[in-house]
Amino acid sequence: MEIRHEEDAIIELYNASMSGCTTTLSRLIHKEPNILNRISLTSMSETPLHISTLVGHLDFSRALLLLKPQLAIELDSHKRCPLHMASAEGHIEIVQILLRANNNACLIRDQDERIPLHYAVMRGRIDVVRELITAQPDSSQIVLDVGETVLHVCVKYNQIEALKLLVESLSDEGDFLNSNDHDGGNTILHLAVMLKQTKFLRIVKYLLSVSKVKDGAYSLNQMGFTALEVLDHCAEGLKSVTIRKILLDAGIERARNQTNLQPPLAVVIGHHEPAKPVQPSKNWWLKWIEYLSYQGDWLGEMRGALMVVATVITTITFQPVLNPPGGVSQTNEP
């Protein structure tokens, strides 16, 4: 009966995290002072703080952090901490209390190697971006395993305001502003040109207004092309013409004679692995752009899942928590 009572209390705690009921939280803590320590023995991958920060319950999140500050850096099954959740959703006040609890959470990488700043940028949460880089300035220079910087993420997700804020904070880092990713060796200017959509024209114009980015306009990607030369191997169209005019008006010229634009016979891909000769006529960039077009929506999926937690959770069978027959189970469901 004691174990059944403890399971009921934990279920009630998770329901309270969904509704943000601090009264229920206080009552549960009064009856079960160690309840927050016992949740790690359940089959739930998210903590109540993951849920309350995602949904946006400020008072409930603050109460949890006062009771157990360690929750700020607890990870779910995707290695995301509560700051990932709050940053993606743009809950600025929750972000602030999480940073006060432990600002090292800014540097926690999830299973995709992304830190909270990446999710704030992807969603265009400008206030959160500003808060995160103030708390941990070094977070803006985190490079993913694929060589992608947070600036590449800004361009890929068409977040020009976040891009401006980050470029301003990195104004003295010319080399970083012109970093090449590993999946093609592209700078942010290469990327903006390659995406070649009308909505990215503002980004191209802005990047060319930044002197250090403009100075790096002659950087070569792994195909041996500058940003301008990339357009010479794209299908001609109004957008290509418009982008080419923007580049030429900014004073960007071809780095070498047009007859010498064939890529080298051996192109280095990824981690210095030789590839077969690639001919521009094969539209090598199409596959890459197709890859970029998939942005996923883990947050939407998670939000939808959490919204039914209150009804589904009562059917979940928790693993025994305290003094179960035969000891604590050694196998937890992911």
C-alpha cells in the first residue's frame, strides 16, 4: 500500500506540472518531502521541470528550482535540459530563473549536439538569444560536429534579427564569421546564396553590409567555388539573377577566369574523405539543399505529447520506488 501511495503522489506531481498548480506541489512536498528525489526511479524521462518550463508555468518552475536547483541541469531521454525547452518556446522569465539556478546549462548539448541557443535562434526568440549570450558569451561560438556555427543556423532558418544580434556580438571574430561547415565547406554567405529563395535576399544584402563577411566573400567551399561562382552552377532564373546583381553591386567579382570554374578532380568531403569527381552539370547542390529543407519539429511533437500526459499518465506503470521486493529494478525504460 505504501508503494501504491508513492506512485499516486508522483502521478499527481506530474499532473500538477502540466497545470502549474503550486498549491498541489506544496501539499505533495509537505506529505512526501523526498518526492522530487524519487522521480528518478520512475519510467518518466522528463522531470516535472522539463514539463513546466515547456508549458510556461513560471511560478511552478520557480518553486521546483527552490526545492531542488539540480533539476536545472537534469536531462531527458534526448539529453535536453529544461533550458532547451524554455529557450525554444521563448519563455524569457523562465529562462532567467534557470540561468540564475545554473548558467552552465547554456553549454549543455543535446543528442543532436545543439545547445539552448540553437533552439532560441531556430525559433527566432530574440530576447532569449540576448539573455543566453549575455549569461555565457562563449556559447555563441559553439561549433557542431558538422562544423555548423549558430550563424549557419540563423541563415538556414531565415532568422535575420537573430543573425544581426549574433554578428554584432561577434564583430571582432572575423575568422568565425567566415567559418566553413564540414558538409560542403560553406560559409554563411555561401549558404545564403545557395538557398536562393526570395526570403533569403535580405540576409544576402545584410551579410554583404558586414565588412568582415564581405572581406571573406572570396572564400572557397569544398567544390572550390566562391559564393558568386556557386550561382554559375545553379539553374538560371530570376532569383539567381537578382542575387548575382546584389553580389556584383556590392563589388564582389569572380575570383578567377570563368573558364577555370570546373571543380577539382578530387573533392574533399566531410572529414577529409576523397570523393569521386563531381561535375557542376550534375547539380550537386540539389541534394544538399533538400537535406537543409528538412527542419523537423521535435518541439511541436513534444508539446502535443505532453498535452495528453495528464490523461495518459494515470495508465503508466511506474517502476517500484522505495524498498520494492527484490530491490530496485536495474532496467529503466528510456
